[in-house]
Amino acid sequence: MKGIVIAGPTGVGKTELSIKLAKALNAEIISADSAQVYEEMNIGTAKIEEDEMQGIVHHMIDVVEPIKKYSVGDYQRKVDDILNSNEEKNVLLVGGTGLYIDSVVRGLSALPESDLAIREKLMSEDGDKLFEILKEIDPESAESIHPNNKRRVERAVEVFYQTGEKFSILSKKNIKGNNFKFLKVALERDREHLYDRINLRVEIMMQNGLLEEVRYLYEKYGDVLKKINIIGYSELISYINQELTLEDAKELIKKNSRNYAKRQFTWFKNDHEYIWYDLDKMTQDEIFSDILQRFNAL
């Protein structure tokens, strides 16, 4: 079973290429975007519209209500179910959320879900005392975790209490839930060109009714919506609450989107399995042909 990952920063141009490849390979597309799993958050997440899909089946879009917690573990389990029930089908995993992509391609660590009773007990402990416990049960973790990072210390101690195994060992054991082999490609552009595209996309989102979408969702869900902390929504909620002017909110959306793109670059560049294609130096047809050739040889 084979698939293709198409990764890259926000606004780079993943959607158009993914549709073209999906049509050529008779493939289905699985979104790897941590914002697009939320229902009703359409404009601000640049969610693909039905006519843009061109008949290609898309998964992992509109999965949960904005008020629901959704973890990378939830995402991994759902995508593995999709893959394991469609093993004869080619798939494209498309998006910019590196953690989501890695959970499918490499699997997640074998760490257990948090135990609230244990966590509450640990939260009540003095931080210095907790770090001394960590040094006794898992000196490797104590070497890598700063004593002031109490939440991380709590988690490492909690995992040991839950499993009897060291956090430093379990956190490096990944469990993969599917048998797919993925060709990993990533798209990039000249940095200034990408930032121009991001700025323009924010302007288009505003023209298409992003403020009205945020106002509607904020009235429907209240402050819970702020906790998701999705770019475009958080800034406009601040405007609605008269904490920012509309112009300042819009400029902040652009700035935060650009900073997010930088973080995405860093994440994907640190993974040397990716084959990079520069959309400012190659035509889409050239990239398309090269990916197909590499996929067929996989």
C-alpha cells in the first residue's frame, strides 16, 4: 500500500497540486490540517469548497464541533481506520500540520492517556520535590527536562506511575497503525513571495466574510471558541471584544500567519525524508511529473 504526503506552509499552493495528483492516481485525499477538522470554521481555515474538490473524496474535514477537544491521537486513530478499510486505494495526505502527518506516517509514541487523578495529585506537589522524584525514577528525563517546566515533569512522573516504565524510553517508542508506505514531498516558494500570498489570502478571506463567520461562531459558542486559538479567529474575537481595531486585527492575522509559515518550514526542513519542490523555480507540471515518477518507483 502506497501513499503520498504533500506538505508545506500555509498558502504555498498544496490544494491545486493535490487535486491534480489525486485525479491522475484515482486517489482519495486525507486532510492533515488541525484547523480544518472543526465544523463551521470555513473561511478562516481556507477549507476547500465542494466545487474545488472536482469529485475527489476528501476525508478529515468537518470532523468535530469547535467546542470539542480534538487531539493528535484522535486524528491518528481516525485516519488509520480510513487507511485500513481502503488498503487497495491510493491516498494523498495533504496539509501543513506536521504532528498530524507524523502520527500517520511514523506513528505515535506509546505514552498512555493522562490519568486525571494522578495528575491532580502531582499538580499539588512542590515542584522541587517532584523533580527530585523524577531524578530517582527516570534520570534520563531529568537530564532533558528543565526543573522549572513543571507540567513536563508532572507528565514524566505520571507516565512512570501509570506504566512502571520510564518516560524517556516510552516517549521514543512509536506505534504505527497502518501498513502504508509514503512518499513525502513538500512545497516551498521564495519567502517574500509566500508572505505576499499569505497577506493577499487574508484580504480575500475578509472580503469573503471572515468577520461575519467569526461573529456568528463567537455568538454561538462563546469564549470556548477562543481556547482553540486558531489564527484568524482569535484576532477577530479580540476586535469583537473591542481589544483591537479591525485594521490592527487584520494586520495581526497576517503577521501570525507568516510566523506560522516560518514554524512550518522549520518543522518540515528538520525532517530529511521530504523531497522539496520550489513552485517559484519549477512549473506545476514539472513537479507533478516528477512526483508521479517517484511514486511509481516506490
